[in-house]
Amino acid sequence: MVVTYFDPPITSRPESRLPGGLPDRVPSPFAMPPHPLAQRAIAELRRDVSRFDPLATDGKMFGVLVVAAADGRIGYLRAFSGMLGGTWHVDGYAPPVFDYAARERFWPAGEAELATIDAELAALDDRIAPLRAELAALDERHLGELTAQRDVHAANRRDRHAVRSGSRSTPSTDSNDDASGAKRTNASHELDQLSRADGAERKRMLASHRQQREPLTAKLRVLDFERNQIERRKTARSRELLVAIHETYAFANARGELRTVRELFAPAEPPGGAGDCAAPKLLALAYREKLRPIAFAEVWCGAPPATGGRHDGACYPACRGKCGPILAHALGGLITDPLPIFGSTVADDEPKLVYQDAWLIVVDKPVGLLSVPGRGEQLRDSVLVRLRQRYPDATGPLLAHRLDLDTSGLLLAATDQQTYGALQRMFESRVIDKRYVAWVEGVIAGDTGTIDLPLRVDLDDRPRQIVDPVHGKQAITEWRVLERTATRTKLALFPRTGRTHQLRVHAAHPRGLGAPIVGDRLYARTPHDEPRLLLHAETLSLQHPHTGQWLTFERPASF
């Protein structure tokens, strides 16, 4: 059965009494929270998903699309992102979008070809590894020899220095007789000779080491060149196969217009996995079955990913990186809500002035106002724009740091370029102290701690940040419990680095606090009724870059 119909039945007919009714427009798949009908479908999907054992160790994003059949009955379609349990096809779930028959004509052979190339690389690595180990052992032995020789030569230099300074004599000058100028010259010449002898000895050792290394490095050069050629062949073949795979993806919209995934992302290359997410699968199935889309929802089921940012049972908007261009086309012809643009609403509150002198400005940023303008005229309103209007004679970049759109609190600005540069150096040296206050979901064990989790942007779902120990930048947060209730904990947070969304990710990640900040639309576990993110930059302390005076500013949070 393609559609799972609601029980008791719901229809789109006027006589069907549906609390809240059906939406007049298809809600944006990038908006949160989902429509109540979609949330109801998610609850039913989660009961079905519980039968998939692999989710206990590897979580997965699932999705639903509430649809109306031709006879008016309301139900929903189900889908999962990518593959599930190593297969693209699971009964009751949307199939992949790509042309399976077309893909099968080239992919098995291509996959086997790539596996053969990988076997070639593995065999080559088996030949390279012992040579590298032998070279490393040789270099270690050479280092020991050079170190021992350096110690001997250092002792020789100390002896020669002692002789030259007169604290020690050489055999040729040790006499009761007054040393003649010629003898002193000969002694100096003898010391120079000894110094040159040490230098020559070192050169001979280095030359010997090079000679011993050359057979190994020559073999490695040949093998490394061979490996590089194989890698280039693999890259070229992978590229050819990826292009062929992309050509098997074609997306329709409500107007019947068909576009391939490469056309939709042109001139850029489609990201990996484009077209395999739940939302594109659901729309493709709905159009194929002549069903009218009503509302989306996507939910994470199972263990959280190592990168963080996903929690079992939490709903999330569709990712913009992989799905943005696809869904923009696939929704064509439907009456939809506009794409949510956070920060586009003009904030009613002004940044309140906290401190001002000839060099520094400190303001209290309201929640919902960008620190600096975003892309496009809709995202121009910001603290920076308002400060430039307020202080037209100020020069330089003004804002010395930033706060998230959803975060309120103290922001520091400089009125001239020199002061701005000084503040930047102080931030880089971590001599400016910042204290935030936040309420997090759940009761935190312990009273203090430090979180050290490297962060980078999620390239497929900006502006979300993820934990990445390989490519991420160091991010350190210290925390202290201020207050506890039955369901929440109030914290003081001290960021020792200044990464984007650092406090929000460190709070939400299982290896951090495992407790998202209340009201967090990006990292919270479940939809909530909080009107804002409960995160506030409460205290800012620094030494004045011109006067040297220690300054501390504080604006208590309103929550």
C-alpha cells in the first residue's frame, strides 16, 4: 500500500471535521514546527520504524508527506534518507528517485572497477609500508648518530673557546717562556683547523646518511608516482560514474516540468547524496501516484550521529544544501508558504547603549537582530547597520565580535581602526572574558566542567555547525551550574574560543552537555513553546586598549 490513511478517516471534504483544518498552502519543508497532521503522521511512523534494528547504532532521517487522494481521503507517504539496512527498497516506504534500470546498466560494473582500483592501491600500500618503516628506522638511527656527534662537537667548541679566552692552554703554548706572536698565531691556526675538522666530519656523516637513504627514497619515489597515477585514474573514473549517476535522477513538479539533478544545481556540482533525502523522494512518489501534497515533516530516529545536532524523535527542517534547489523546483506549481528567512523581520527593539567613550561602544543586542548584514536586502537590518547610522563618523569594521541572531546580550564595538585591531588581538589572545547565561533542557549532573569539541559548518545544511575532530576548529567552553528545576538547568557558560554556534552545539551534543539550550530552533530535541532562545551574553570584561583600565560590563538576562 503506497498511502497510509489516517484512522479514523480524514478527508478534504467540508463535512470532515478536522481540528484546525487543512493548511491553505503547503507549509515550507524548511520551516518548523511541522503541521499538526504531519506531526501525527510522524508519531505513527516512529512506531513502525522501531522494527529496524540497525537504528540502535546508526540513526537515520525519516520523513512523511501528508497527501490527499483523488477521492478526498487524507493519508501520508513515508520515506527514509539514503539507504536503510543496505537497501534502497523497503516495503511501505518511498523508492529512490533515480532510474533503477538505467543505473543497473553501468553501476555494478563501475563499482567493481572502483573496487579493483582500490585493490591495486591496497597492494601498492602493502609494498610501500615496509619501505616507509625501514626509512623511518634509518632516519631514527641517523638522528641518534647526528645527536651524538653534535654533543661531541659542542664539547670541542667549549674547549676551543676556553683556549681562546686564555683559561686553558694548548701544548704548543704551554711554556714558561713569553709566547711569541708567531706561537699565538700557530695556536689560533691549530684551533681553526680543529673547528674545520669537526665541520668536515659532520659533512661526511650527512653525505653518508644521504647515500644510505637514497636506495629507499628512490624506490618510494617510483611507488609514490605509481600510486598517484592510480589515484588520478580512480578520481577520473569516479567523476565519470558520478556524472552518469546524476543523469539517472530526474525531478518533476506539479506543472509536469522535468529537470535532472545536474540541471538543478548548475553551474555548481551537485553535492554527494543530492536527491536521496526523504523530502525529494516523497514528492516524486506523490506526483507519480497523482496525490496532492499537503504537509511535510522529517524526524531523526535512532542513535545520534557522531557529528551531533540530531536527536532521536526530534523533527528537523529539510537540509538546504542538498535539497534546496531540488525542492524549489519540485514544489513548482503548488501554492506554498515562502521559504523562511531568519533575520528578515525588522526587530522592534534597538540595541541599548551600555557604555561609550572616545574609542569603545558597548551595546545590549536584542534577540532577533543580526549582528552584521546577511546576504540580500532582506537581511540588511543588523546591529552594524544601526550603529553606523548612530555613529556616522566611526571608522573601521566597528563590531569587534558577533552574537547569533537568536542570542541577546553584550556586544563590543570600536570607533576607529586602531582600536578595532587592538580588540581583535585581545580576542585572539583570549584575554577578553565573556560570560553567558542559559537554560538547558534536562538536569545536568555535576556542577562545573569543560567541553572541548572541534566544530565546522555543516556544508549540506548551513548555518548548522557539527562536531568534526578531523577538519573542525578547536572550540572550548567552560560551564557552571547556577540553578536547577525538575526539568531544566540554568548555566553560566564561558566560551574560551569564539566559534559559530559554539555554546549551542556544545550544550546539545551528546559528548558535550547532552542538553540543548531551551528554545533552540536548530539543535533542540523537540518543538517548544519558548518564544526565544534562552541564551544571553551577560558579562563582558576587558582591559581598555588605550587607558589600561579594567572594565566590566553586565546586563542580566530577562529570563
